[in-house]
Amino acid sequence: MSTATLETEVRLVRDPSIDASIDIEQSETVAVLAEYDTVTAVMIAADKVRKAGYSRWDVHSPFPIHGIDPIIGIKPTILPWIVLAGGTFGMLAGLFLTIYTMATEIESLGQFSGYPYLISGKPLLSLPAYIPPIFELTILFSAFGAVFGMLLLNNLPMLYNPLFRNHRFKRATDDRFFVVIETADPKFDEYETVKLLRSTKPLAIERVED
Amino acid sequence: MATISNPLFIGGTEVDNTIDDPRQRSPLVLGGKDFKGVTDTVVAVQDKCNSLVWYVCFGISLSLLSCLVVTLGLLFSTGVGVWGNNQPVSWAFDIINFVFWVGIGHAGTLISAILFLFRQNWRTSINRFAESMTIFAVICAAMYPGVHIGRPWLAYWLFPIPNQMGMWPQFRSPLMWDVFAVGTYFTVSTLFWYVGMIPDIATLRDRAKTRVSYFIYSLLSFGWTGSVRHWHRYERMYLLLCALSTPLVLSVHSVVSFDFATSQLPGWHTTFFPPYFVAGAVYGGFAMVLTLAIPCRQWLGLKDLITMRHIDNMCKVMLGVGMIVAFAYCVELWVAWYSHYHYEQTHFLNRAFGPYGWAFMSLFVCNVFVPQLLWFKWARSNLIVVFIVANFINVGMWLERFVIIVTSLHRDFIPGSWGNYYPTPVDLFMFLGSFGLFFTLFFLFLRFLPVMAMAEIKSVMPQAHGHLPHDDHDDGHSHEDPKPALANGSTPAEDPKPWRGGNW
């Protein structure tokens, strides 16, 4: 199969075992995808798409491609700040927990009051002894910030995505790379966009139906 | 094309990728596999698990798990007296096994997090494996502190929640520190493990053969599409989690060592325990990883992904921490002599020549003398030798905790308090049962979850690197993608482009 030819843009018959329950009567094209099999090819394609001025588009790959961030124009994420916020919160939570419960007593609060233990004259505010719980809470909340921050910033879980209906796209998590340009993009034009993609010599160009 | 001058071309069939040749980086993925080859190999593991061997192994681990359930039932119904714990040896198998399992878990975090920070790309084949081992080991470990208290229905007293007595736990206690440390370690490791699996579960989703597996993998993969914008945040998160997990793993086993170090007992009361325990944990953990990896690579067809280089590197790390542990043993003995502290000296003489001297001597054989074989290349290249040495170390690490706990407790300051300890059958079967829990979870993991980090392996293969062609200056580079390793594992020796990161 020559890699330069354009495969048919008519959607192939879907695999019935997976899509049997989906209503296919009124589907519209929401995006156009182009498939590549090497990292360099997808980087060149991404460069062209960005230089052409598209804004609602993306590249999909089975692993993180090093060096593609400046090509696409991805700004550094704010995730590290979220992690810092989580860590600070954890540290303050740990400090509050240990100091409040071990070194204060407000009897009117009943069971929510602190309970200072008198243990052979040891100081109530023994911060060095409290370091382990405070440290662990710092790490715990930093990790929460990292994981849940990443998921939220990425809008995950997003269980529905029209891309999953495309049979070719299944190889996005295997060994192929995809450039996907949405039809909602202001510069999207059925002829021009496909022509641009075709000039990057993909393995195939297909519509993504919803 | 492979030529005789290529140092990796040996005989044309088996490739030795343990050679360190600065001219030619050894490939990490053998067998001429490309990206699809990696995916196929790892996804095929699930099919291989759908076999009689898996069912038999799973059946055995389930029966060991039932041992655990029965002994736990005995423990809850009858009390801690079913164990051999007594005065003075109030901590025995329960705490030995707790520290044993927590220690094993640490290797997984080291491989995942610390080796990532050191840019050791060879970790990508074993990190999923090792992280899973961590989670399952910590589950086995966390069971013990919960059940070893005399009234396990009061275990909720460990947690700082307002209660009817108006009391709070005592945060200065190492036992409370354990709650926070092991709890945080379990939570962070599980999050790290799960979030690391999301892209690979997405691969399983896209290769799902049945509606049920497609549905479940879709749910579990959160709708991951492999978007490069998502990967950007994902990579930042991964780096940050690794950076967080590193001090976490060092602190967790240090906190576990504080259970002993903050006491007054000779043999326990030493500042050397935190680094000693952490090194010991890594030692035992790597031994367990090797014990699992060597059969798995054979039976699950993973020889091209967990190559001899991986085994070689793991042996070297194990040897390194083993030397630290051996050093620690010598330091303990030297400090006992140098301090002229009568109780410490008596204790160590008792350790070596007292009623449990056999354990001390076996400990030295298992942890210090036998692993010295790993200095030799022939030993590291022989999988049977590596497997046997790893199991000696597993036994040795258990014995180390036995020696530390039981010998320090059974003879402390006043001879009138001295006593002896003998384990009961419940002790032994509960320990066996914990292996049942571990292996049950592990076999389930092999069957249903992505056994290797496919995305990470692909990202460290030579084909993963590409760059835009430079139009302004032509420096004679060929702009083709690097060719994959050939069938005999060697890479073509033409045009050696120095790409960053490489495939170590």
C-alpha cells in the first residue's frame, strides 16, 4: 500500500460487535484525522498545521513524544503550582492537627477539644516529634494535587469521545500517530484542511463522525 | 546492516545486551520489535494467563489465602495467645512479617520513582511489575498492625477522629507515625500505580475482544485518548509523583525503623537504623522482584522486554544495597565494642552465640556471603544462580528482622526478665497465608491488568525519537527515523546520531 495515496473518506462499515447499540442514522462529521506511522512524520505534520493557523486540533500518540510541545505550542502546565498548593495545605493540616490536639484544650468544645497528654514533663508543643505525621501529610496532599490536578486539567474521566468510534483511531494507543482537526475550528475548510493534511503524506485521512 | 565489527553481533542468534560499549548503546528491547511488537507482546500476556498453569497457580495461592483467613479467624475469636508472643518477646512474627512486607514494597517505588529521576530507561520494563508488587506487599504488611493488637475491634483508635472519650492518639509515638507513613505510602503508591496504568489500560481497551472487557477497560482508562496535550500534563505529574515518592519511600521505612530505634533496648536503640532499614528494604525488595521477574519473563514470553541487561542491572543494584547492609551489620558490631556499653556488648555476644545464634549465622550466610556471587559476570548471567541468590536474600531479610526483634527482646537488661520465644503453628500458617494474599493479588494483576508499561517502553525505544528537518542549514544528517533493532538485536551501525536520552 503506497503511503502517499489517500484512502477513501467514506466511513467503512463499523465493527458490529462493538458498536451494535449506537444509532448511526444522524451522524455529523466533527473532525478530520490523519494517520502517521513515524514520529518525524507527525512532527512535520503538526508543524504545518500549527503554522497554518489552526487552533482546535490535537495530536494523539501512544507515548509522550519528546520535542513536540514547542511544535504544537503547548504552554507549560500549572500543575506544579497545584502540587505546591496541595503540599502547603498538607503541611498546614498536619501542623494544625498535631498542635491543636496535643497542645490545646478548649473544654466547651467537648469531643472536638484537644487532649494534652502529660507524659513525664515532655513538651506539649514538641514539633520535632510531630515532624513525621506532618511530613507524611504534606506528601499525601501533594500527591493528591498531582494526580487529581492532572485528571481535572485533562478533563478526565471523559468516557465519551467521538474519536473512539473511529476504527483507525484504535491504533492511537498502539503504534500510530494521529493529527485530528475539529470542524469547529474557525479555519476549517473541507477542501483546504484535507489538502493541507494530504501534503504531509499520511497513511490515511478519515472523517470522525459523531 | 549488522557486521562482524558490530560488538552486539554474536553468532547471529542470541544477543548479549549486557555489554557496555560507548560506541553503541545496547538495545533495551530485543527481537527486532517495533511499537506494535511491544504492544502485542504485553497484550499476549493476558492470553497466556488464560491457561491451565495460571489456574493451577491461582488455585494454590487461593488455598494459601484461605490459610490466612482461617488463622485470622482463630486470632480474632481466641486472642493473641494463639501466637507464640509472650513476655518478654511481645513482638514476634507479627512485627517481623510487617517489616518484611513493607520492606519488599520499597523496591517497587525505588524502581519506579528513584530510577526515573536517575534517567535509567531500563526501568520501563519492570516498573509496572514492581509497583504492583509494592501495592500487594503493603496490603499484606498493613494487615499485621491492624490484627496484632489485642482488641482488633478497637483498631479505629489509631486514627485521629473525634470520639466519645474526647481523646486523640498520641502523635509523638512511632506507632502513630507508622499509621501516617504506611497509610500515606499505600495511598500514594496506589495512586501512582493506577495513574501510570491509565494509558496502558487504554491500549487494552482498544484491543479488547469482548464487550465486557471493553466496557471495563473504558471505564478504568477514563477515556484516555493519547492526546499530546494530555501527555504533557501527564508527564509533569509523573515527574512530580516520582519526586514526591522518593522522600516518601525513604521516610516510610525510616519511620518503621523508629518503632525500634526510639526504644531503649540494646540492639534497638541506635541511630543507624533508618538508613540500615531502608537499604535492607531495597535489598529484600529487589530480591522479590527478581524472584517474580525470572519465572514471569520465561512463562509469559517477556524475554525480549525483560532482557539480560535488566537482570544484570537489577543484580548490580541488589549487590550495591547488599554491601550497605553488610556494612550496617559490621557497624552495629563495631559500635557495640567501641561504646563499651555493657548491655550493648552483652546483647551482641548473645546475638551471635546465644540461643538464637543459628539465626544470626544463617543471616550472615544468606545476606552477606551468598550474594557476593553477584560480583561475577557468570553468576549474573546465569538465571538459575540469580534466582537462588535472590531467594537466599529473601530468607535472609526475614531472618534479619527475626534477629533484630526476637534477640533484642528475649534478653534485655535484667536477667530475671529473660525468656525464650517459640513460634506456634498459627504464626507459621499466617505467614504462609500472607504469601497467599500476595500471590493471589499478583496473579489477578497478571491476568487482567497491563503487566508492563507499554507507553514508557515505547518512549525509550530508538524509534521514539524524531525531530523536524532543519531547512536553513544542511549538515549532512540523514533525516530518516532511526531503524529498529534488527532480528538479532543489533542496531545498524550506520550514521550514529547522538540522540538525547538514548535507550539505556
